[in-house]
Amino acid sequence: MQTIGKYDLNNRMHLSAIICQLVEQPQHGCLQIFSGSMSWTLYIEEGKLIYATYSDNMFELMYKKLKQLSMQISSISSDIYKRLLSRFEAALEHQ
């Protein structure tokens, strides 16, 4: 599925213009919206919302995937989880 765009919710004016454009010029794909550690993904077909997803802890998704990969890749350790979490939290603080 084509990505229509990725937007930071802090820029609400730009986001509202994008949503208006989706209604006026029907598109097909997904629109991703971020705010801090939260994210929404809207799946759109011909300008109509098909379904949407929401996550309020994006690091948790990455943590679960790394946990799965650690079974296949032995070099992924708990130290990597801690370093990634630290960087993720630091990035959220600087938004």
C-alpha cells in the first residue's frame, strides 16, 4: 500500500489541509500521524477511510519485534533494548 504521507500532529494546520486534500482529491494508501510516542495510521481507498490503527507506545512495538528477532540473532541482547529505550525517550523529550 502506498504511503500518502507522514505527519507530526504538532503541525495541526498542515494536517487539516492534508485531510481536506484527501476528501477533494480521492487517494489510495495510508496516512501516518505521529505525536510523541503515539501514532495513528489511516488506511484510505478512493478518499474514504477503510480502517485506522492507533498505538500509544511505539517503543513497545519495536521492543516486541526485537524480542522476536533475538531468538534468531544472538547478538541482540537486553543491553540493546536499554540503549534503544534511552534514545527513544531522549528523542521524545526533545520534540
